[in-house]
Amino acid sequence: MIMKSNRALILHLLPSLLATGITTARTADAPLVEESIVSCLKIVQDPDGETNVRDGASLEAKIAGKVLSGGPVFVDPEPESGFHLVFLDKEDDLEGRYIHGSRLQAVKDWKAFGPEGDTGRLSHEGFEAVVKDPAFVASEHKISTDANGMVLVDGKSPWGQDGGEPNRSIVLSVSINGKKVALPAEATENIYEPNFSTLVLLTPGDPAERAVLMMANSDGAGGYYLVWAFENGVYRGRAMMMP
């Protein structure tokens, strides 16, 4: 179900998303990531190490939670009173809340680097990422349905599916300058149906200092954009957006 608070972002992106889709197709002249998508991706930057997420677009609004500095968020690119509507995870309590624009860094000027074909592998200046897609094993999860008959995996709607049971899981491994990056289980929790050829690295310069991995995944209907962020060789979080 699409939350009411998502409508502004969806309407802003819909023409581009309908035109390009969640596909694996690229041409020599096409950008690795559509500008309209990059404009909605921000990196949290706060000297306190984390920033406030609020119930409303005001400093007086209740603090609903916090996001780590260096972590990624998808936002409505049009601010309201200096605040941006935030989208992290459709099951996240902070979905559809607000972060002040002064705590968000744009990535529109970061350089993009693509994968090694359709292998799920990407390498650039010491940054190595490998995505694998083992078969989804239903017996390892609690499978149920919601009131509308949509499949739930461990109580959550699976990303990449449009109401059905997942087919392929996502396993991610990352190393930077030969050192494996520790990834929590949450980094790949409840995300499915990877499209290897959509794997992209975004970085402002040295990926050992700042890097974002992005994918556009889907089973054909339940398309979504996924990003993982890294700062100084440390994993800083993930964010997803569904068109």
C-alpha cells in the first residue's frame, strides 16, 4: 500500500520512472543512474554523528528517531520550510518523516561507475563489491499473508515482489583496499530479486572515504531502488524507494 506521504515524491518521479522502468537495459549514451533518481538521494551529514528525524517540517516537531551521519536517505527533492520528506524503508517507523536540509548532502555531482557486465561484481580503485542471488528458501522464514492476501516474509512485505513469495535473495560482500567491510544482517534483510547489471558505485572521489552502492531490483512488477552507504571503510546504512 502506498502511504499518503509518498505521493509528492511519486508524482515528481513518475514520468522518469515510467519511461525508464526498473530495467537492466543501458545504452552507451545513457547515464548509469537517472538524474531524477540521483536528485532524490541524499547522504546525512551531521557533526554530532547522527541527525534528528521529525514528525513534521519544523524544529518544534517531535523527534521520531535518528539517522547515522553518513547514512543514505531518499527524499522529496522539494523542501518544505527547509525540511525534506524522507523515505527509508516501507516497514520503517521513520518512513515519511522529515530531516532538515542543512543535514543532507547531495550526490548529484558524484561520479558513477558500472559493474562487470551481468556478474554482480563491481570494482573501482580498491572498492570491491559482489552481489549474489541464492534461491529464496521459504523454510528458513516465517511465511504468512496480510488481510489482502499479500505474502509476508517474517512479518514484512518483501521488497522486489508484488504480493508473491520471493524467488531470489540478496547476499552482499564488500571490501575496500583488500579489507572486508563488516555488514550487519540488516544490510540485506527483506530485500529480494537483484538485477546484477544495475549495480552502480557512486563516489565523490576516493571510494575508501565515501561511497554509495545502488541497484534497481525487481521480479518484473515490484520494482525498487536500493542503496548502501559507506564512509571511511565503514557501512553506514541503507535506504530503499519504490516507484
